[in-house]
Amino acid sequence: MSVTTLRNAFCWILIFIVPSSMLAADSGSAMLYARGTAWLNGGSVPKTSAVFPGDLVQTKPDSVANINAAGSNVIILSDSLVKFEGTAVSIEHGSVTVATSKGMTTRAGDVTVSPTSNALTEFDVSDLNGTVQIVARKGDLSVSDGNQTSTLAQGEQTTRDDSQSDQDRKKKKRRGGGAAPPAAGGGILDSPIAIGVGAAAVGGLITWVLLQDDEPASPSKP
């Protein structure tokens, strides 16, 4: 096999291995800790589990859950349904308490709540019966309802209409208890083992190719 062919193979390895490694390193995953009965994508969750963007977390009336992400901590209070979105959480129904130094955003219907800075910010957001209540416990917040954006200073609280119909709210309350399929924890190429094996293979191939000349070891013709 010529060095040119090997170099082509090396390029294909980079195409398949390197992007998957980068995605795995920046997957936006977090850890979920449950106290009491909680559900993840419609299935019962153990005390701890990894969560990924798009996952739905539901707490029962006698339980709470905690999402611990890089620079952010979200407490999902009892009887709540929340979607984890990596750098944000969306409240389908219920209440959350957020502490973040990474500007994590919280959405409830058409209402978006964001810290005004990357300083440590703590706030509460609840969406119950179409009314969104926001409490700024530490730091200032930016609150947008789709029509206007205002600043909520530390120590203040406000309410907004989530701008969703009664039928939408009923659908939200029914969601989460069914047999929704668990979200995949990442493809095989995104797993740490696959990343390590791929990196070793690429490294070995790089070393071998660089040690070769551009011509085959023996001429193809005498």
C-alpha cells in the first residue's frame, strides 16, 4: 500500500473521529440527582443520572430533583416538568430555583429570564396555571415576554402571563408520565472509550506516515 493511499485513509479517519470527539467534549451534559420519585423522559430515574440537552425531567408531588451543570445548579421543585437544554431550562409546568455564574436562561412559555451578567445570580421561576412568577434573589435579571424586555433588580419580584392557551397547559400537565423513549446518551463515537481508541489510532498512523518516504519501499517496476 502506497503512502498516498495511507494518507487518504488518515484524512477519512480525521473526518469521522475528530468531529465526534469535539461533540463529546462539548455535549452540554449535566448530572441529575433525584430525591424521591422522579422521571427522566417518561421512565423512572435512579438517584443519579446523566442528562443531555432535550431531556425531560418530571418530579412528583413528594420529590425534588437537582441538575448540576458546569457553573450552574437548578433545583426542580415538586410536581414540576422541566426540559434541560444545556445552557437553559424550559419549564413546562412547576417551579425551579436557579443559581448560575454562566448566565443560564430559564424559559416559561413566552417568558425568558436571564441573568444580566456572568456574576453569581440566584433566582426563582414558576409557571403555574398560566402565570409566571419570577423572584430575583441575588443579582439582576433580564425578563422578556416576547413583546418587551425589562430589568428585575435584586430583591424584586414580578409576574407575567406565559401567553399559552388553556389547552396547551392541559397538554403540558399530561406530558412526562407516558412511555416517552429515553434520550440516547450519545453515539458510540462519542463515548470516552471510542474517543481514546480513535485518538490512539490517529496518533499511531500520523507517526507511521511521517516516517515514510513519498515513494514505496521498493519500485513497482525494475
